[in-house]
Amino acid sequence: MKMSEAKSLFQASSLKEPRIVPAFMGSGYNLQLLVHRGVWSSETLVAKSGKTRQFKRVEAVITVLSEIGFKEAIVTFD
């Protein structure tokens, strides 16, 4: 999901449990969110290009989470 959609879904209470996870097949981190679209499912934040958004630093993910509206997140390292 793109950032603009994430903000809208957060305001509609359709997002929960943000997770900062190691990037799949790369270095850095990805942001996964539980989203409700009839059922709860996990989605990864994507860039404007449509590719999975990859962050080099945890601090960058935290900034994005704050912009969406979250106050806390789960961080995993494995």
C-alpha cells in the first residue's frame, strides 16, 4: 500500500500492528501493516513506483509511522 492510502486507512481505524522487519532479500527494513479490507491481512508499504519501500535505517521507518499517525510499533531483527 502507498503512503497516502496508509494515512487514509489509519484515519478510518483500518490499520493496526505496524511491524518494522528486516528487508527480504536485501539490507535495511520494510514496514508491514495489518489492514482491514473485509478481513485482516498483512501488507507492506510501497513507494510511488509500486515497489516495496525499503528503508536503510529504523529511524526512517519511525518517521514514516509517525506521519501515518502511529505512536508505537513492533520491531523484529530476524
